Amino acid sequence: ASADSAFSKGAYAYAKLSYETALELKPEDSYPREKLTELEDLESQIAAQQKINDDYNKLISQADDLFKSGNYDMAISKYSEAQLIKSIENYPADQIVKITGLLANAEKQRKLDEKYNELITVAFQQFNQDKLADSKKSYLNASELKPMENLPKLQIASIDSMITIRQKEAEVRKKYDVLVSKGDEYKLSKEYQNALNSYNEALLLIPGESIALSKKKEVETIQVNIRREAERKRSYDDAITKGDKLFAEGSYELSKIEFERASKLYSDKDYPRQRLDDISKELERVAAETAHKNGYKYVVCGHIHSPKIESFNVNGEEVIYMNSGDWLESLSSLEYVDNKWSIYMHTRSEDEFKKEEGARIEMTNKELYKDLIAEFKILQD
């Protein structure tokens, strides 16, 4: 009874379950089996009808879309297919009549299409020529002819977006140019940090822009050079201060190191060279005094000073200071001829110098020693 009630109310799933249960309880009873067969037939009919409805609705949807887009021939074809599926429906027939009426004005439509396509072509050309305002106007005219067409609307939206973007870019570029000009002014007045700040602000507006980037790097290089120069100046002043202090204390060798360091930092400065000359003189004086103190009348040095022979008066007695120089830079040596010391200065051409030096570079230590001994013997002869 409950199965029949559900069946009559359209609750077919419940009814089917109830009939199947009854059949399991009484397999010999034909009534549940007959009702199940009836249900299967009914379900098949419902599925078939549902398919008809789905196919019909799909064709109607396609036909409506085609109709809206102006594709009338295809729309009629789809409406006709839908009409074959559901001949009792009036909608497909009404739409076909409506389209047929529209097609009666085919010449008018053709001219409309022709004008529309002409406007679209012109608008496209104007867009490529970067005439955005003119292109937008042409698309607007085309959209008035065919309000259902999406192309003009999409192009108009794209043009509006481009115009907005360009306006914003122009505003950004204007601010950028102001910041770069401001940075240039700061740079000209040597306000380098302010210049760097302006260039950085400009690069925040247009990241990676070559002009601001180049100017920024230029200012950064200037700042680095300023810092290096300041550090060099500090090192120079420190060396001079230490050198003067050590000189005053009589620490001439240590003083010499500081003044040599200062001279390397600023080779064009006269003061370190003057102090080095003073140190050389003091060292020569100290050497002479040390020789006298130890009962010597001669001081012989070489390789670290300029060639020189000078007489010092130490406590009323003469002490001779002699420096041979060296054989690489000054090309000098000390000679004792006719009971008298003198400085020998060797002269040679640049080509000879290069040739001899090149040959000596290839020599071993023993060969170099033999070569120097041979030269010394020549000079003795």
C-alpha cells in the first residue's frame, strides 16, 4: 500500500525500493514485479523526455545567441532543429518569423555591415597611428550602428585605459624630471647627498631609468672619491705628524718610514721630500759622529742613498762620509784612484740599458755575480 501511494504521488525512487522489498518477501507475487516493470518504463520515458527538453533548450540557447549576434541563417537553422524536437512550442516558429522579417531588409543590413566594417577598419588604422581620440570616436560610431557588437566596446575600454595610463605616466614623468633637475642642481652645488636623495626618489617613480641611474652612479663615484681622498688626507696628516714627532725624538729611521708613506700618498707634496732630505742629512751626520766616536775617519754606505762624498767636522776633526749609490738607478760606484776617492757615474743609452737588463733578468745569481765582478775588474783596469 505504501509503495502504491508513493507511486501515485510521483515518489518513484521510494516506490521502487518498496516494490523491491515486497518482491524479496514474496517472490511468487507478480504484482510487485509488474509495478517495477511499469516503473522502469516510466523512468525511460522521463529520461527520454528530459533529453528532448535538454536538446531543445540547448538549440534554443544557441539560436538565441546566433540571433543576437546577427547570424540569422544559423539562428534559423537552430530554431528549425528545435521546432522538429518540440513541434508544439510556438517560440521557435515565432523567432523564425521574426528573423525572416529581418532578412527581408537584407540590403539595409548589408549597407549597415559595410559601414560598420569601414568604421572598424578606420578605427584600427587610427589606433595604430596612435590617434587614440580619433580611434575612440570611430569605435563609438561603429558601436552605435551595432550596439550588440562587443569589439567596439572592448576597444573603447582599452583606449580609455591607455589614455588614463598615459596621463598618469606623464604626471610621473613630470615629477621624475623635476627630481632629476633638482638632483643636478644639488650636484652642481656639491650637495652630493641631497643630489643622491633626489635621484633615488626619481628612481622610485621610474625604476631602472637609465638617466637617473647614470647620474646616481656618478654622484656615488664622487662620494667614494671624496671619502677616499679624505682617508688619504687623514693618512697623510697622520704620517706627517708621526714623522715630525719621531724626527724630533731622534728616531730617524722610523721617521723616514712615515715620511716615505706620506710621500707615496701625495707624491707632489714638497714637505715629505724635504723631511726625507733632512733625515738623510741627520743620518749622515749621526754616521759621521759614530765613526769619529769609534776612531774612524771614513763612513762608507751604499744602495740606499744618492751617491755622495761629503766632509763632516766632528769636534774639530774631519770625517769623510761616502755613499756609492747603486748600480740600478744611479749607475754609480765609489772609486779610489791616485790616493783619492771619487764617484764614478756610468752613462749608457736607453737601448743598452734595456738590453743589459733583459740579459740580467735571465741570469742566475751566480752568473749575475760573475758579471758584476767582471765589470768591477774593468773599472779597476
